[in-house]
Amino acid sequence: MKTAAKCLAFVAGAIRDLSKLVSALMLCVPLANAQTQAQAQANSGTFATFDVPGDSGGIFPTAIDFAGVVTGYFIDAGSLIHSFVRAPNGAITVFDPPGATCSTVTQNVCSTADAINLEGVVTGGYATNCSATEPPAGCENHGFLRSPGGKYTTFDVPGQAHDFTSPTGINLAGTVTGSYLRSASEFAGFVRLANGIFTNFVVTGSTYTSPQAINAFGVIAGFYRDASGLLHGFVRSPDGKITTYDPPIAFLTNSPPVSINAEGAITGSYCSDAACDTVHGFLRSANGTMKTIDAPGNNYGTSPAGINSLGVITGSYILADFSLEHGFLWLPGGRIVTFDPPGSLYTTPTAINDRGMVVGYYCDAESVCHGFVGAPH
């Protein structure tokens, strides 16, 4: 895979793999500098762009609720990562759950807000008890819930030996899914009901089970890694039944992660060959039917990031010469609308709500990244 593709995939993957985040930014800044002469396509839509007070140009919105409340995380001037919520009126609240600790010596991730439900409850992870010398070096990682009023509930998957809980999705019922460290080298999935009851699970044959999203009915979508190191998709029903799948050809990617809507439709991306020389998007219906999604033109890759209840998909695509990254909407029926916020060279949508509002981030010609929310058309 060429350097530009690695950069863009690396940053997208860092949304859910935070240990890679700073390295991703270090890779991308020189690349963006090299592309300052490139011209973005015409904007299409109405966007509000924003920065979090105190951020250093690294902002990563991850989710948006029906009302337009955005959540995500950002990198401050000291290279530490914190969470935020942005109200529809533009007011931004920066937060870490009580007790969160981090440092550039141990772990720079204080907290990350990864998902939000229709009631505005945010879930994510945060770090405590960081140590640079005592084995194992690093921090303990816990899950949290944050109410719209700022009340916190913290939690850990019971019985784990390595103190690593990483929530990735929450639905209206308050059911949370995510992953935890089952052993020193094996990640497993979990479901936490609103009453605090946990169910743990792994995909048969998996060395790494990674739930990514949960819909209103408790259906979970994610990916897993097999013993050969290849990634595959899975769907877990509320009764615990797990169905695995692969795209039409080759294998799944985890950048961006898969997304599921209320109808059980899943979207994500896959490589068409082992070298990942071309990336395609896919749409998997609830009955298992697969459809490939490619943005129009001569492109290196198309990467869906989110799908709403109407079946509208958002994501990004990279030109074949790796000069630019644009956002897109895929509409039921197959029509694709492309868009960029004003001034963007690299546009990376991360989520879409049922009103068609898209959230994400973009990087400008000065290699500075900003958040955006808006309605492409």
C-alpha cells in the first residue's frame, strides 16, 4: 500500500485503536504538507466547522445523535487525548471521567468518547493508575457512561485479569458493547445491559473479537481476526447467535470500522487483494445479501463509515493518485453524492444520523485538522 493510503487508513483506524493515534498524525502531517497545491472538488452542502478549545489540530468526532449532539475526542497542546461533546448550538464541553489519568510517559489517552445514543448518553473509555515502571507499563482502562447532564457511571468487564475495557457502541436501551482483554494476547467481546449485567463472547476461531456497533434491537456488528491474521465480519443477535461473513472477494478491513443500522444493514470496507492495492465499500443487508460500493471516478479506495436507519451511507474515498480524500453519501438506489467542507484537502466522515446530518473531520492545506457537522446534498 502506498504511503498516502497507509496514512489515511492509519488515522481512520486510530479512531478505534488509540495506541496508533499519535504515530498516525506524525505520518500524515508531512504528507498533507506535500499536497498543499492540490485542489479539492466543489463543496456540496451546508457545514459548520469547529475546533475544540485547547486542541492542537487533532480532533476526531466519532458519533452524532438525532438532535445533532456530537461527541468524540481531541489532542491537546501537551499531546494528551480528552473527550468532548458539542451541542447543536455549537457549545463544546471538554471532559474526562473522574479519576482519569494519563501522561506522555505512560499513556497519552486520558479518555475517548466513542458513541452516543438517542438520549444523548455517551460511552467510551478512560485510563487510571498509570505507571511508567511497574509491570505491565501503561494504564488500567475502564468504560464509562456520561449522561447529558454530566453524570458518570464507570464500569469494567467482571473477572478480567488485565484491566482493559473498551466500549464502542450504545443503543437507546442503554446496552453497551465493546471489547476487553481476555488474556495477555486475546481480545473478546462484551455486552453490558443498562442494569449492569454483562455477557461476554468470542467468535469461534478468533484471536481478536472486536464488536464495533449495536443497533436499537441489540444486534451487534464487528470484525474478528482468525489464526492466520485475516479479518472477517460478524453479526451477533440478541440471543447470542453469531453469524460470520466475508465480502464478495478478499477480506475485511478495520479502517474505518463496520457500522449497523436499525434494519440490520451493515456497511464497511474490504481489500480486493492481499496487498490491499484497492479498497471497496460494502453493504450487507440483514438477510446476508452483499453489495459492493465504489465512489465514481478513478479511485484507490472507498471506505464507508456509517449508515442510518434510512439506509444512507457516509464515508470517504481516496483518489487513485492519493492526492485528495473526499466525503460521500451513498443513497438507497445507488446514487452517490460527493462533498467536502470548505478548505478541505482530506475529508473523513465518521457517522451519520437519521436526519442525514454527517459528522467527521477534515485537514486543510496547513496540515491542521478540524471537526465538521452538516447536511451534504
